[in-house]
Amino acid sequence: MKKILAFLLAALMVFSLAACGSEEPATSTPAGDNQGAEFKVKEDFKIGFICLHDDKSTYDKNFLDAANEAVTALGLKKDQYIIKTNVPEGNECYEAAADLVDQGCTVVFANSFGHEDFMLQAAKEFKDVQFCHATGYKAHLEKLPNYHNAFASIYEGRYLAGIAAGMKLNEMIAAGKITAEQAKMGYVGAFTYAEVISGYSSFYLGAKSVCPSVTMEVQFTGSWYEPVAEQNAAEALIARKCVLISQHADSMGAPGACEAAGVPNVSYNGSTVASCPNTFIVSSRINWAPYFQYIIKCANTGAAIDTDWCGGLNEGSVVLTDVNDKAAAAGTKEAIATATQGLKDGTIKVFDVTKFTVDGGKTVTGENVVDGAFAESKTQSAPYFELKIDGITRLNEKF
């Protein structure tokens, strides 16, 4: 079933990219516009949040923290927002959305890729309610006035986290712990979806920008949240002599395995320094608070919500945790700061096609290459970078 879903996703993505030629590009609203303008939240306003898991998942905790930050910043009362957790990617999502509508929510948000079809079902039924969905890609295809997709250019954050990883590899090489040829990273990925591929590719390119000899192996688990599978994947990568591990999976399985083995780790969606003080280096994450404030503002002022919304470093939607000096290489903070400025002013492009090749040395060309770089998240908010770049080996493909 997962193979079929992956195939359908790939086919639909190709279609959507072709269809986007006449569409407006994904837009991002500056953080100042989200938060700076004065508006009054209506007394009868109510918003509902649907999450795949609860705060045991680093992915969902990130959304929950952002929801609480946004409603607090805007002064919503406790009866003006409802949070539903542990909602599966099935009809349960539609039922949760319908229940939120019944409870008076005029905006409903869901956070997982597999929620999309059920959110669309609800949007078609409840036309007076705005439905917003993270990580999906069907809004610009369906063209419903009350259905919207959102994401962030997290590839920018992954790239910066990759720089921290590359700095650590250089430190290990300089100390004689590994040779340049042994600078191999491991990556625990959930699925072979574009979101994951874009993430691990940008992480690798960040590392390669400071450690040219780096290579990487990716092990997929077939689940967004499966602690044992993620731990096993990390342990398998360590056994294959990967000297640093990162992840796009939502549990503490991989970071815990790294701490136990003493292997440096770059996590995702938040700091794991409390549990992994000796190995945690840094983490990138999407800050959803600006988007939540934006859709609440739109709902209360009558402004249209973007069909596709994508925030980045400049909007405060892509952030990094503090660097853990105990595990990070010297100079990491400075290197990240320099690269951050380069990404913000456009002098650094994550997917610069002169910095990587595919298929054993071929340069990437095509309609998605704009000004010398693959233009990720420009025609739609959700990632669509699916290239298999040289230097990265996928150990399994079944998910």
C-alpha cells in the first residue's frame, strides 16, 4: 500500500509541477505583517488544531508549542481554540474536522501529510469554514476558496544544520579520529517522499560546503514516528561506520542511539540536549507560530488566506536551536551566522546546481532550475526536490 501511495504521490507531483506553469508562485507573508498590524480577535472566533500524534513526537510537539505561542500572543481565550492530538491519517481526521466545525471553529488546521484528503473532504462539505493543511500539495490543484496548504523553506535550516555537521567532521579529521575519506554521515528518514529527500539533500549539501569529502547513507523506516525502528536504523548506520547521524523522523530513537554510542547527532524539530548532552549538536525546525498568527488574522479581518504559503528565515518560520558547545566544533556558531546571512541576502542558494551532480556527474537542468539553482517550494509550498544526488546512498527503497 505504501508503495502505491508513493507512486501516486510521485505521479501527482509531476502533474502539479506541470500545472503550476500558469499558477501564481507560492507566497510568503513577512513576519511583520503577521504580527505587527493591529487587529481585534472576534469574541465568537474559534480555531481548531489537528495533530497526528501528541507531544511525545518531536514533530507534533513543535506544532503544539507554536499553537500555544500564537494563541497566547494574540490573546485568545481558552474556549477559542481546541487542540486534538493522536488523530490518524484516515477517516478519523475528517471526523475530527467535522467535530471542530460542530464546536464552532471557523478555521481548522491539520499537520500531517496523510490528513490532506480528509481535510479536503471536510472543506468541500463545510464551505463557510477555512481549512489549512501543513505539508500537502493539493490546494492549488483543487482551487477551493476555503482550502489552503502551508509549509516553510526548512531546507534552509537543514542546510545550516548540515554546516554544523560538516564542521564536526572537519574537527574529527583534524584530530585524527577519522580520515577525510571516512567522513560518512548517516540519516534516518521516514519515507521516500519529496519532503524527506529535500531535507536530507539540503543537509548533505550544507555539510559538503565545509567538508568536501563527506558522503552520506540514508536508511528509511516507513513511519513518521516509530521509536524502535528509528533506533534500529541509527544503530545500523553506526555499524556501517557512519560517524555522525541526522534524521527526518519524529522520535528520540535515533538521538538516543547516538548518545548511547557516543556518536554526534543533529536532530530535527527541537533540541535534544537534555537527553543527549554529549552528542547533540544543533537542530533545525519550522516555527509555525507566524503562520498560525497569519491565518487567525486573516479570519478576523476578512483577508484571503494564501492558497500556498511558505515562510523562511526572513519570516522567522525557519529557526535553529542553540548550538551545544559541548558537542559542536569550534567556530560552528560563526559559520552558521555567516551562512544564514548568505541565505537571507541570496548570495548562498541551497540547491545551487554548480555544487552537486546527479547520475555520476551530470549537471541538473530543466524548468525548475532558476538563476542557477533548483527553485524549491516556489511553485507550491510543499517540497518537490526528489533528485538523487551524487554522494548520497539510499540503503533501502521500499517506503
